[in-house]
Amino acid sequence: MRTVTYLILGLMIETASGVRLGVKGTHFTYNGHRVFLAGINKPWEQYAYDFGNGQYNSVKTDYEQVFQKLQDVGANSIRIWIHMEGESSPHFNDSGHVAGLDSGGTFINDMTSMLTAAQNRNIFVFPTLWNGAVRQETHYRLDGLIRDTGKLHSYINYALKPMVQALKDMPALGGWELMNAPEGKLKPDLTGNDSCFDTQYLRYSGAGWAGKLYTPEELLRFFNWQAAAIKEVDPYALVTVGAWNGKVITDNFGFHNLYKDRCLVTAGEKANGTLSFYQVHSYDWQGQFGIESPFKHNFEDFGLQKPLVIGEFREKDGGGMTINQLYDHAYIKGFAGGWAWSQKDGNMTNMLQGLIHLRNCHNGRHGTVQVQIQ
């Protein structure tokens, strides 16, 4: 086994298992080179039932076929979803506390198998833990973790930390996303003296579509504690949140960055419970992108000091832009990556077309696209 070495100033992070994806300023690096995260969303094969309890065996071929297609067009990353709202993982007891990752004991092996397949095809995987965009019958499980710090502690101690510990040296593990679109369950019309907790400006934005359930403090504490736990186990892990809209990831254009370090630490009081990079989703409305959309701006317009990945977009809701133009914009305008949506929506051929274009036209100035995972 190789000696563990971290060259932070040079931004080459090397562990016993190989080189790690890292962050330098507002972009990603790998093995000393700037990298643009070019990929797609394959959120699930069977919603919430892909990992744990022996379930991965039935979807393994589907994941591996997608990884192979991405490698064939020179892509380097993928975003997938794990727990959703707790339908099959983690394992909850009757009191709503988490007792483990799954009841069948296969979760870690399933994730290891998936990450190994991704590594063999030079694809970084970004697992998304939770989903805030819908409200399922099992919502009460996730609800307990957000509202009850004792239940959140049980998830952190019996599921999250063991998962990070088991997977942290997997070379294809790109980073952790704490939740997709938490604004679906955000209360959008709260008044507060601190801009971190004032959501009046979101009153007519569409936020809260999955139930106006949680204050910003509750959601930000939830993220702060999980981010801190991940970094406690793996100090060099990359962590993000999948923001539904640009209105919550910038202090410019009259909006508030709810996920900046100060907001997360104020809510959860854990100094290291912050994000490594930002992620924003962008779809048009009635054929037009809003002023907050990354497709209306350069990266610099957002005033951020960390990388920003455009984590969801598609030609169908692309403001009249083609998939090639959407990927072009993400690359040329200084964003750190782009993941089109989605393999489950029948958009695979279109997304692969865009990735071929990206590989052929932009593998240089703003970061390499093709990587060799070591």
C-alpha cells in the first residue's frame, strides 16, 4: 500500500488508493490538472431501490452500460441518487432512528461494486443522499432526521460515517451531494433579521412545491451536520447541495446565497460543516430562462469563491438552446461542470451528442474533460 500523501498547495491529493479529485479556487483539479466535470444525471434505475438489501444485482448491468456509454464519448462524471426519502435505505427502526445502512447488509458492497465499475471506465460518481423535490409516503423518515437532532445523530453515526469510511478511498468517488432540491420543502415566505434565514424574496418563486415544511435553519443545520460528519471521516471529501434555482446560491441580482459558509455554520454551529462547491439546476419557464439562470451569465457574475456546477439542464427546457449550446455555455463561461438531465427521461442520445461535441471542441482551455482515474 502506498504512503498517504496530501499536497494541498499543489492541489494534488494522493491517498493510499490513488489520486483524488480536488478543488483549487473556483475549479476542480485531478492529478495536477484543471478538470471540467462533464457528464449526466442517472438518478436511479428503480427509484430509491438501487442500493442495499441485495437490490443492486438487478440494476448492475444498467449502471455499467451507462458508464460505458459515457466513457465512449469522453465524459468523466455522473450524478446518482441514493436514499431519496428513506424508502429502502438507510434502515430505520420503529422509533424513526437509523439503525444501519440497510437491513440486508449489502449496501457497502453494492456501492463498492458500482464505484469499481465507474473507475474502470474513468467516471467520477457523485452520490446524492436525499431528495427534497417530492413528498413520498415514507417522507416521515426523512422528516424525523431534519426536525429531530437525536434522529439525525443516529443517521450520522450508524449510516453516514460508516458509509464514508468504507468508500472514502474509492478512486471514482467524486464527492457527496447532501440533498437534491431542498427548496421543494422550504418555507418560502419567512421574515428574518439575518439574510440566511429570510425567505420573503422566494414567496412567489415556486419554492415549497413539495410542501412548505422547513425553515432555512432546519435545512441548513441538517446540511451542516452531515457535511461536518463527512469531513470528520474524510477531510478531503468534496461536499455540495443540489440547489433547484440560482436564487439561492448567490447574493447578487437581489437574491441570497443560503448555502454560503456563514449560513451553514450559523445554523448548525459546526465550523467544518460547509460546502466544497456549489451546484445549481436550471430549466426555462415558458421558454425563457430567468435572470438567476447560469445560462444568462458568466460564472463570475454570481460572485462565488467556490466552483459552481450546473447540475441539471436539458435541451427540452433549455430556453431555445440546443444541447451542444448548453454544454458550450457551461464550459466557455467559466462554470466548473455540467450534468444534463437525465438518462431516465429518455434523453440519453441527446446528452451523448452534447458530450461528444464538448469533447471534440473544448478539451483544453477551461479544463480537461477526459481523465484517467488512478
